[in-house]
Amino acid sequence: MIVRKLSDVLGTQREVVTPNWTSRRLLLEDDKMGFSLHDTVIRAGTETEMEYKHHLEAVYCIEGEGEVVTLSDGKSHPIRAGTVYALNQHDRHLLRARTAMRMVCVFNPPCTGKEVHGADGAYPPSGKAA
Ligand code: 9YT
């Protein structure tokens, strides 16, 4: 069994900081769970365009408010604590954080550890296909 606390991850290589978000990666590929699990804080007032071409991601908001816009149709979905969105079609999307938002994110296949978005809004492929 793996038992890990957020405090074990803070300040280590499992904490990835970018201008728009900080991702605390509680479970990664080398934990061999078949998914990765991140506790991610999105900074207030930011807009992040993403398209996880090589991953499926579910994002469960546990704090804060914002919206996610699917860029194929321009549809806006309000996101607040208690709402999950799942990018089951590798959807290109824009996340707007009205306040700071705290998200529990699950990636399949799992992230390996240091991923940040490339110019195309994706993380590079890792491990097996979803
Ligand atoms: C919500 C979202 O996708 N934010 C970008 C960071 C990503 N979820 C991660 O690596 O934790």
C-alpha cells in the first residue's frame, strides 16, 4: 500500500509550478496504479488553453469557481466545488479561474512527473495509450 500526504509532496519534484497553476502529483506512473492523481491549484484570474491529445483527464473541483469552455462549440460550463469535468474526447478547452480553484485531477495514462503544457496545450505521450 502507498500512503502519502500532500505535505510529503510539497517542495519536491512532484510539485510542478507554472505561471497559471501548481500541480502536486500525489500518484505518478512509477507508482504503477495505471493513472496519476494530482491536487492542482489554479491561480485566480488565469485562462489556460489545453488539449490532452495523449491523455484522458477527469477534473474534480473541490474549491473555488470558474468555467471551462469547450473550444469546438464555444460552450461554457460553470465549474465550482462539487463539479467534475471529464475530457473523454480529448477535448480542446479553456479553463478560466474566477477565483483560485483547487482541483483533484486524474490522468490516464499516468503522468510520469514533470509534465507542463507544450505549445499545443498537450502533455507529451507517456506510457501506454489510454
Ligand atoms: C485543470 C488542469 O488541467 N490544470 C492543468 C494542470 C494539470 N491538471 C495537472 O498537471 O495537474
